Amino acid sequence: MMSTQSASAAPSGMLREREVVRNTGKEAIASFLEAQTCYSVLRASGKVVVFDTRIPIQLAFYALVEHDMQAAPLWDPKRCQFVGILTVTDFIDVLRYYRQTGADVVTLATRSIADILADEGILSTVLRKSIPRRFAVNSAGEYKESDQHSSFLAIDAEATLDRACHLLHDQSLDFLPVMLAPDMRVLATITYTCVLEHLVNNFREQRRLFDDTIYDLGIGTYGEEVVVAYPHQSLHEVLHTLHMHGLSAVPVVDENTKKIRGVYSRSDITFLTKASDAEDAVSNLNLTMDVLMSQQRTDVTTPDALHTCSTRQTLQSVFEYFAQVKFNRLIVVDDEERVVGVVSARDLVAYFL
Amino acid sequence: MGNQPASGAGGSMSSRRSSSGYHSHQQHGAGSGAGQSSYGGSKPPPGGAAPVGYMQTHSQQYPGAAMKKSSSDMSMTDLSSHYGADANEPAISQLDLATISAAEEDTVPTVFRWEHGGRNVYITGTFNGWSLALAPDQPTVADIEGRINNFIDVTDFKAYTGDKEFEKERAAADYHRCTKSDKSSNGEEETASSSGKKSSKGSDAEGEVYGHSMPDLDEYTKEPPPLPPHLRHIILNKPPQLQDTAALPVPQHVALNHLYCTAIKDNMMVLGITQRYKTKSCTTVYYSPC
């Protein structure tokens, strides 16, 4: 498809010069991330929802919806420590498990978070992320085996952003709790989008270091590797695909024209909020993408909404676009609105690591 | 004073002292009325048990003392009443000696060493009711390093064995003190009444703390104090921002570290607290079962 014509056509001296500029840009951002602490990413006034592991998972999920939060740390009152993070997608995965195994959904209402997280069957089939994590990070930023926080991966508020990004990347996390270890307090959970937002709002650079296109820089996923969904596919199918590929969202394309129709995110909970009870929610997993796309909220623009760009867009312009509309990912389309790639916030941050 | 039968008086006094657990040095140093009157008048009785000892002496042997004589010598009142009541003197000394030996068995030599200068050093504790016990008129001895040490006998010091025992003993002591002050109200014995006043005051003070009187109904049914108006602005109740749902309005500093809770619903309690870290604040919402 799109080849690196522009780069290969350029003279070798020009190429080297471009390489220098790229590296300077990378270093500038890397040193920015090195200089900033996780504390600087925190909101002036933020909210953290924490769940006791004894509460029913269903109520916890509705609480997340009520707060419109993506993730909540879990607190084990017996061990007096945080033991993990519950996300909206975890609950969807549990529902998928119930649909797959045909278990009685009515029992779900009585099951506590601790009960679900201890269920090997659920953990091994639908919860890709291993909930008990073995490493904690101390304020110095070194990995160390710790008995106290053996199952909770968090980062100290005073650790550098660079360290937080590496942790997100190396452990393939979506959410990283920022912790005040002596107080046993979680101050916030940060995501790649948070880091990127802080970057575009606070990073100042006079030189033009980011004039290469994202395609040339190799940021994002392109071509054959891009996973797409079709409008006729059921939600269950799509969620399974996302799970297998470890993706957070998928572009939905028209089967015939290959044009972009929308994007479906794993954390989209519209189908759940429309459900009257757990049984209804499980049966909603059979809805097709087409129906779900029509149900998506249009009153607010979430970071998961569809945002597109072209392969010709420079990194600079992508940053500027992100500053305008916070997005979790951009769908890269060609002139015919056909999907050629996906650039996630994660890809954008990972480029500088 | 000198008129008292020297051997009998000195013996019984010192032994009584010892058994009632006061300072052992008075076994040797006393016999002089001046020392005793200064003890009885200016210094409070050393601890709960000592007044009981006095009182027992009086209440049991009061009739005898009244019959025999009303002592004009204040300082020797205790002694004379004691002495006069018991006709059989050798029996007393035997008894008292037994008490002494028993008391000495219980005695644990304890060295208090003060090495930080100063002019007056006091020792206080449960053995003297936490009143200032002036150490200087205790016998002193210089140790091998030339430091002056005082000796204090706390024979009647009762180790704290738990609230029940302790309360029982104290109640008994209070009861005796009260009866003593009642009996001495006729003014027969000056020493008794003066010490009785003191102890009855003490029991009054204690009575205020541990009373049996029911509090007024209004005391516990009245409305709680009104919520300060600035605490009505709960940032968790403010409409959320659509763009960033985890963001809250910046709280007023007075709202920090206050616990908020919702009514229990679905057997679940929701608590909220806003805390500050450096210049930023973080509100934690905790969902727990109840």
C-alpha cells in the first residue's frame, strides 16, 4: 500500500539529517518524561473510586457506570491492602464467560469481587490480564519483590513519568494506580491518554522536530495487521476478537465499500446500561455491531469516539489534534475513507520510550 | 510526750507505722511528737491504705479511747488511742512484729536515681495518691560514687491487678473514709477530723466522676449541633464534567478530611473523603459492604 517513497527518494545526506531531527525530538520528549513526576499528571482535584472486594461485582459495576469511571482499585479489608484493579471491561468479560459456559446468570448477582477474582475458570478463559501481580515498584523506580504489595502494581506519586510509561508498557497495563505508599492511598489511576494529555499541554518546543508523518515514523499499526469488525458481527464475536488480539478497540468497516463506519471500544458499556438485568445484559451480547453503533451516545464526545486522520499527517499535527480533542486512538484512513491503520495513545507514547 | 511509757509507745508507734506502710525510717527517727504532727498536719496521708489504717484504729478502738482519756496531745492521739484500747501490751507488740515481718517480705527494694540536677526531688505515684511526696526528709545515704540517695518504704503499695480489684479496694477505702469522717464529726479527735475532711473531699470529687445519677432526658435526646454551612458544599454532589469524569471541583480547605457517607442501600455503604497531597486534592469514594 503506502510505501515510504518520500523517504527513499530523498538523498542520503538529507536522510541522515532527518534521522538527527527525529532523534532530537525523541530525546526532547524522553527528557521531558524523565523530568516530570506522576504527581504532575494528577488533576488539581481528582476522584478515585475504591471497591471493597467483598461487595457484589454487579453493584461494583453499576457504581463504575454511575461515576462514569473506567477503573477502580480493589481493597482487601482482611489483608489491609490494595489487591488489584477492576475495570468496566472486566465485568463485560465476566458476562462473556457466563454466555460461553451457559452458567446461570442469576447467580452473578450474589458473587462478590473476591469470589470472581478467585474463580480460576473465569481468570483463565476471559480475564486475559493476570489479576495477581507479583511486582511492586518502589519510589526509586526499581522493580522489587515485595510481600506487602505482592498483588498490586502501582507507582509512587514521586516517580518519574518515564518510569510510569515503562511500567504501563512493560506490564502491558491499561491503568496504572498512582500511589502514596506510606498512606496506602491511591491518588489516581493513569492511562496513556493521561500521559499524552499532560505531554501535549506542557511540552514546549521551539524547534520543528515532529514534522515527519506518523506513518513514516512507524507509529501505529498498518496494513494487514489492522483488525477490523463488520456491522453484521455480533458483539460477542467482536469482543472475543479483541480479547484474542489484546486490543482495546476495533474499527467497524462496511463489508462492501470497506469504508469506516465507526469504532467499537471494549469499554463501551451502552449495551449494558440498556439492559434491565444481568440476564438481559448477557443476551445483549448477541446484538450486532450495527445495532450497537446506532445506540452509541452522541451527546458527549468520549475519548473512545471515532476520530480519523490520514497517513500524511505529521506527528506535530497529531499532537495538536490531541490537544483539541482528547482521543484514545485515531483511525488512519485513506482518501476513500478506507481504514489503513490505527494509532493509539499507547502507540504515540511508546514511540518515545 | 515524754510522759508516755517510752518503750511501749515507741515500739507500738513504729510498728504501726510500718504496718500501715509509711516511711520505714520513722521506726528510728520518730518517737518525737513534732515529727508526727508535721506529718499529720502538713502532709497528706500517703495513699489510700494509710488513712484506712488510721480509721480502723479509731473506729474500732474509739470507745476505749473515749473512756480512757481525750488526748490533749494532737500528735500522739493515734498512738494513745491505740495504746489505750489494747490492754494487753505484749500481745500488741507480737502482732505488730508479725506485721512487720510480713511487710518486709513484701518489700521490694527499689532504687530511684535522679542524675539530672535540681534542688528538690519528689517521688510520686499510686502509693501516695499522686500527691507530691517530698523526698528530702527521708534518710539519705551516699553511694560509692558520692551521690546522695533517699530511701522510701512503700510497703503498702498495692500493685495494680486490674480494674475490678482496684475499684473494690478503692470503694472500701472510700467507705471507710466516709464513716471515719462521720464519726469524727463530734470533734473528739482533731487529727481524725482534719484528715477525715480531706478524704471526704476526695471521695466527693470521685463521686462526681462515677455517679449513679441518670442524665437528663434532654441531654441525650436533644438535636445534634447544626452542620457548619461550609460543609454543605460536597464536591461529590456537584454535577460531573462530561469531558473528564474523574475531575472534581477544587474543594475548600475546610472540607478536607471530613468523612461523607450515603444512606445504606443494597447493603452497601459508600464513604467519601477528600484529602490533600501537596497542592492537589484527591477524593476517595469507598464502596464497602455493611
